[in-house]
Amino acid sequence: MIREFTGDGERLDVLLSRDGLLSRSRAAALIREGRVTVDRKTEDKPSCKVRPGAAVALDEPETRPAQAQAQDLPLEILYQDAHLAVVVKPCGMVVHPAAGNGDGTLVNALLFHLDSLSGIGGEMRPGIVHRLDKDTSGVMLVAKDDHTHAALSAQLSERRIEKHYRALVYGRMKEESGVIEKPIGRSKTDRKKMAVEPDGRWAKTEWRVLREDPDRTLLDVHIITGRTHQIRVHMASIGHPVLGDALYGHKHMPDADRLMLHAYSLEFTHPVTGERMRFIAPCPFCEE
């Protein structure tokens, strides 16, 4: 399928992902495969700046049906209609199949419990608009058709989806609320981790104290951006890592039986009805 775009001075991968039908990483992969032309010449560099008015064409492979297998796994569904669903991912469940996690994922459960899923995410990520880490629990939004998926992805990229988390962090905060605005990128010293890096992507996190104990604090955390491990990296960067975080925590933290991070609420505009909707997944460890 050939899709056409008009250059606007932006990077090529940004241009191709702007309408929400492709993630930026997927767009970059297609560019590297030689599937994109600029003014009829193949361009294989995602970072290429496209001059305003240039004719860009993408030869996008047809989406194939999801190949992940449906599995009868427990799944809490907060809401669903013909276009989307809102579900609660449990702690310890991977969102989609990948190397080392071929089944038992949220996608396997969605294929069993829902009557349809969008194909934009590809064979192994049908319906997945956004993700949560394996050990983070909470509310997630799922698209049932491609139009809805594209519209929700656009809301996400334009920061019109509001996400709040509950985080139980180490120590007591000096203020009642605060903002962390630090760039996040792949760690230069440990490629398995993300870190605050000067050349990383802009990231912004707002937090507010809900309850304090002698050695820990329960926070409401509102993320403005959605970088990988954002809350975990930002909280660790100010000396208050999330309890139970083996990757970004330290040995002096109190013991925890899980990562104490939960996606508590999600607010978005329904792509079809235009209604502003908000859903809450009660926090399993908060005792608010």
C-alpha cells in the first residue's frame, strides 16, 4: 500500500509517524528497509530532514492478521464498546509477546476476551496504543479498529491523554508537590537501563504527596511525556526511587513484594462520540 506525504522541514521518521498510523520506531524501520522515497529517490536515513513541499511516498506492507494466540487468562475489563476497551493489566504480565515471552501476555488475553483488535500494532501488538512495564499494574487503553487506534495515538502524541499513577517511593519529600523536568535516554554505562542524559528526549513528571510514613511516601504522579521508565528514572534521580525497583533502586530501601507503581487513572476523548472519558483502576497497595 502506497501512502503519500508532503515534506515540511521535519525529520523523515517524524513526518511518517505524525498521523498516528505508525509509531516513530516503526517508521524508522521502514525507512531503513528502503520503503520510502523523497522526490522519487529512495531515502534510508530516518533523520533526513525533508524540505517543505517535497513529495514523500511510503510503500507500507499490508497488515497481516494477529498471529499471537488467544488465551483464557484473567482480565479485568473496565469498559468496552465497538471501538475500544479499557482494561486493567496486572503486575507481572508482559503487554505483548516477544523473545522470551511468547504467551501469557496481555495481548493473548485480549485476543480471547475481545471480539476484535486493531491491526496497526502488527502481528504481535494488535490493539496496543500504549504500554506499561511488566511489573507496573493498572489501567490501559486498547483499540478495536484502525481508525480508533490512529485517533488515540494522535491524542497520545499531542499529550491530550491524561495519565496519573500511584507510586510508593523511598523516603520523605521536602515539598508537598513538585515537577521533574529532565531529559531521558539510554544509559551510557548500562544499556539495559534508561537514565537522565543531556542528549536524551525531553521528559516532564509532576508529583504530589498523598501520604507520608517515616521511610516512604505515597505519591500521585502525572506524566506529561511518556518516556520509557520515566517515573522510575525521574524519581530515582531526585533520591526517591520507587520501592521494589531492582533496576533503579538501592540496597537501603525498605523491602517490597512488587514494584510499587500503578497506573491509577486514564482520561481521553472518545474518537467516535467525542465524549471525554475517565477510568480508574484502584491501587492494590495504597490503602489511601
